[in-house]
Amino acid sequence: MRKPLPSLCLEKIFWEIYNGEVINNDPLSTILDIRNTLFNCLLVNRDFCRHVIPILWRNTFNWYLPSSKLIISYLYFLSSESRFNLTRRLNIDISGLLDSSNKRRPFFNYSSYLRELEYHSVFKSVQELWPKETTRERNQQNIEYQLIMAEEICKMFLIQCPTLYRLDLATDLNFLNPFKFTSLTSTKSCLIKLREFKCSDHPDQVKIFNILSNTCHNIEKMQLGIFRRNFNDKLLYEGIRQLLRSQRYLKEFICSFAQKGFISIIGPVFPISLQEVTLHACDLDEEVDPFDYFMECHNLTTLTLIDCNNLQGSHLTALKNLKKMKLNIVYNKPIQYYDVKSIIIHSNITLTNLLLDDIIEPYSLIEDVTNYCPNIIHLRANISANVLPQIPLLFKSLKKLEIIELRNEKTFYENLVPITISNELAIEISRSIPSTLYSFTFLLMGVFNSQSLALFLEQLDERSIIMSDTSYDNKDEYIDDEYIDDEYIDIEMNQVIFEEFYIRIDLDEYNESKGEHFKLFKEFECTKYLHGNNSCLIPTYVEELDE
């Protein structure tokens, strides 16, 4: 008889399955596959089942996969008092509901295995129990009932769970009746080991912060959203201040929609353990040197500012002393370039990611980035094709550039006639591309003709041959002879010039030479302005050189 695997081995195997990489372009299918795999594992034998159940039920709720069956399974574990309260408040016989579901009481107490509680996802699953109504008044009544049931289920989790690692109380702007968290005085023990906390637009925010300040001292990631405008902001910021002061291991802090004055209140208590800070749509008006408070955070590696109002270049002066820190500036909304220019000039060596979706009048953007931002890794901007002659100088100055996305400036009627890239400019751009660049999006109002594109690719081809020679000289073993005759050979990614490459080409001329397949690209998309057709070259790799 074969000996069973040790418990520790089984646990590691199942955790590897649970932590499988989620595919970004199809996350729901990946999550379902992971769950199905774990479910099949628990059917193998009792030992497998004992290890899989706690993993499978630690985070059961998902915003995109609401389930009424899941809620019914949890209703079995409500206390008799909670069942009575629900029956009285909802005028629904909970015991009769469970009997009519034709489900047996589970062998395991699933509620005790929950380790990640996301309130809004619980509410979405509760909604699946109610039939869809068309009358507005009845819908509003149903929402009130659904909120009551979600509240009782969350109370059960907070009482029966021995510990929670993630608590998410965030809601959207239209969610007016969130869970009454502060009435639970007996739930403090399950929050002691809380590692991740998220909260937004909650009427009891200040009370929640006070409870967590006295209970949770091990939060590693904190995400706060402040939407309310009729609230006492200073009182709220003071609650955040106390919560931050009580943390010993906080690594990531995210704050959204905070009003002016918030940095002055919470800044002095930023823990020294802080590594990443993200401020989204926060107002920095009336702030004097707001980032001076980060000078004591010696572990800070990343500061991300997204759509922040009243951000000034002078605010960033203090960050020059944090040479290991990376600064990310993101504007998803339209912004005048003169507001961005001072930021670019003062950010200096700290600026690594500059993502500007809609800049108004970006005449000197390329020139300023070339002169002041040598450490940029990711650059995204909408610019005019008139700056094409500046691109080679830009590439030569940005030695660490990995991703560049250049698109048309969003100005009506600008450049109705595309600019044709000359042979000389194509060669110059190709030669200047830094070796670190792996993603190149070049969708300006300029086009390559077949000759300039061929010259552009020829220069890249010469560089790829040098890279291929260098990479294979260091190998101890060579590829078998049987693979050398293959048309394309898969090789290491560092031998591919671009992982992604998007560029404009004159499709009329390209169609005449359609049979030739260019090398060097994992993805190569050719498009033509004001033309409904797209042309896509076959992804190819650098070929092995014959000795």
C-alpha cells in the first residue's frame, strides 16, 4: 500500500493551485478553472478534502460571480437569534427557505474558513436571492431587505471567523446604506491579524478607524476613498491619522479624493515602513511642501500621483534627495501642458513613469523630457507629428526607456494630411532606439512608405544579429541540427527586439510586398490613418545564424 503524501506537501500543492496566475484578458475563466481544480481535488479522499476546504472557502465572494447558492450555504450557520431577526425584519421564514432549497446542512462550518471579507460582493450575491422586479417602489424595498440580510451575514462572519486577513468595506457612490460595522463590539479578536483594509464612502468611517486603531496594528496595505462632501473632513482626517499612527508594518497606502489640507494632517504620522504611496484625484491646494513628510520614510520606493489637483513642480523639490524612489505621474483627464511642464522640470531624476492621455498644446513636451527626465521607463503622450525629428534625440537621452506610446494630439482638424517619414529619418530613429525598449507604439499622423520601413527594419535587423551572436556565444550547449532548418526558432525573450510593436504604414504600398515577413517582432500591427482596413504581419523571431 502506498503511503499518503505528508500533510505539508499536500498543503503546498493546493496553495500553488490556489495562487495560480490569473490571466488578465480572461480573469473569470481563470478563477473558475482554479476553483474547479480545487473542487475536483477535494473529491479524491478525506485527507485531500480536509486540506482543500479551508483554501477553497477562504475567499468565496467575487463581484463578477454573484451566487444565491453560496448565500444559502452560509445561511445554515446563522445563529437562532439571527434567523429570528431576519424572519422578523424581512417577513421571510429563513428555516422554510433553507428547507425549500433541497440542500443538506454542510459537514464543515464554511463561515469559519473565511479570511477575506468583501462586503459589496456579499451584497451582490444576496441580491441573487430576490426576483427581479420592474416596479421602482418594490425594487427600493427589496434593496432594503437585501441590505439587512447582507448585514446579518457579515455579522456572522465577523463573529465566527477566528481571523480575517483582508477586510473590504468599499462601496460605490450610489450605495447609500452600508453595513453597520460599529455595532459589533465582540468582533475585535478576528481583526487583530488584519493585513489589508479598504474603505470608502462609509457613514461610520471615523468610528471604524477608531476601532481599527485600537485593534489592528499589522495592516500592510491600506486603501481609503473619501467621496463625501458634507462631512467634517478634519475629523475624518484625524481618524486616518490615528489609524496610520497605530500601524507598525504598513507598506502600501492608497488615498482617493481627499480634499485640501489632508497631507498636512496625516503626513507627520506616515510610518517609516511605508514603501508605496498612491494619491488619486487628491487636492494639494494650500499644501506647503507636502512631500517633505516622506523624507523620514527611508523605505519608500514608489510615489504615484494620479489626476491630482493643484500639483505644482515646487512640491516635488524635496523628492530629489530620495534617489532610490520612483515617481509616477499620471493624468487621465485633459490638462494644459504648462501645468505639467513645471512638474517635469522639478521632478528630475525621480520621474520614471509619465502617462499623459490628453495634453493641451504639448509643444515642448519631447524637448523637456529629453532635457530633464533621463530615468523615464514608461512614456505615454498624445503629440503632434511635427516633433518627429526630435524622436532620435529623445531615444538617445532615455537610456532606461522600456515602453513608449506616442499617439496623435487630440486637436480637431490637425494634420489632416499625414506626414511621410523620410528614409533618413527612419534610419536615424531606428539606430537611436535604446536596447531596453521592448514595447513601441508609434501611431502618429506620420506614415512609412515601403522603402523607409524596409530601411527602418534593416537597421533593427543588424542590431538583432549582434544580440543573437552575443547570446549564443555564452551558451554551453547549442541547438540540435534538426532545428536549424526550421523557418522560425523560439529563443529567449532578450533576443527579441520588441515584445510589442505598433506602427503606421502606407497600406497601398505594403499590399504589393505582402509576401515578405519581417523578423524581430512578437507583435507587429500596421495601420493606416482614415482607412478601415488593418494589416498584421506574422509574429516572427530572430533566426539562428549558421556557423
